[in-house]
Amino acid sequence: MSFIKFLGTAGARFVVMKQLRASGGAWLSVGKTNLYIDPGPGALVRCLHSKPKLEPSLLDGILLTHKHLDHSGDINVMIEAMTEGGFKKRGILFAPADALEEDPVILKYVMGYVEKVEVLKEDSEYRIGDIPFSTARKHQHRVETYGINFKISPHTVSWMTDTKFFPELPNLYRGEILIVHVVRLKPIGDGPIDHLSIEDVKMILKKAKPKLAILTHFGMTMIKAKPWVVAAELEKELGLKVIAASDGMKLDLERDLKN
Ligand SMILES: [Zn+2]
């Protein structure tokens, strides 16, 4: 079965620091390929405590959308776990250049454990085993950040990671399943917060019209508003299927999206 398992749904500093939600990122499994996305703080623990257990030594690769700590906190230990303590050189690491070069988040000695490093760039195509994917345009997010379009079947999946809203955004992610990082309930004007609010997500969903939208990466204002309530309101208003991810939620990627 192809699936995504959410090992964390926390977004931004306070929800992560206080662990109001877990912050372990997500495990994507398609056919025979396992790819870890954004191993934030707690990723290893969440894998091993998952039921059934997710075994990091079965990973084929790890993908980092950007180097912020809530996405990369466990990257080193996850690489070590993937490579069985560094004794089995294996796996592909996908990451933007600024996570690898200047002020890198991956230790040099750990980098030597992976078989291959692929640098994520704008509008580029990649493949790991049964998972072909592409990046879109660089996000507006202070550090180098890329969202991903997974070209998998039977449903394509778009992963709209952290970004400030920009007008082209809805057109870049046209997956049948759209996963959106929505940190804030309300926008805060032209402030320095490089994150989407529910107002932004409304605009995005109206244009992108996915068959299923999944909200995740919640900040404090979203947690207080109860993400499942916000998702139900969006679903009613837009006439699209919208769900809020929860820690440990497993999404069957072969499901019939009409149900
Ligand atoms: Zn970020």
C-alpha cells in the first residue's frame, strides 16, 4: 500500500518548542520506495514508536524542503539510522544548496554516510525508486525552500511547504492531493512572518481545486482554533474535501478520493 504517515503536524517555533503537536515530518511510501520528508525534532522517536513501527533502515532517501529547525532538527540522526549507524553507505539525500553549503545543517561526517546527495533547485525533475517528483519555483521563506510535486499514481500529491503567499502559488501545485503548510489562522499584514494563513489557503484552494486538501504544520493560532474545525468550515465554504492532519495520521494514497 502506498501511504503518507504524518509523524508531526507542528509548525513554527512555539508549537514545536512546547511539543503541542509532534514535529517529526512525514514518511512517504510508494511501491517499494520509502522517502522521509523533513525530519524535524523527534523524527526518529516518532518512527520507532509508530504502530506498526517504521524502520529507518528501510528508507531509500531523505528529502529536506529547507533547513529551518522544525524541518531539519533530526536530519543527522535520521541519516545515521537510515545507514545503520553509518556502516551501510546508502540512500539519497535531497536538500537545497543552502542547507548543505553555508551554515549547513548536516554534519560533515554524517554526510559521508549517504550514497548520493542531490541538490534541490528550482523547477527541476528528480526520481528516487518508484517516486518521481519535481520542485516548483523557489518559495518566499528567507532560507532556500522548495515545495514538491510527487508524480505518483493513482493520485498525484503536491506538498506546499512553508512560504509566504505569492500570486503564482496556486498554479505551481496542481496535485490531486494538496498538502498545505498553514501556520496562521489570520494574516498579520506585511509583517515578517513568511507563512500562509487560512485566508491565503482559501485563495489557493479556490484556484487549485484539489480533490483532497490536507492542512498541516500548525502554529499556535491554528491549534487554538482547532484545525479540524477550521478544515470543516473550509470544506463547507469551498465545496472541496478538506481535512486537518493529526499526529500519526496515515493517508492511504490508493484511496478513492470521492469517499
Ligand atoms: Zn520554515
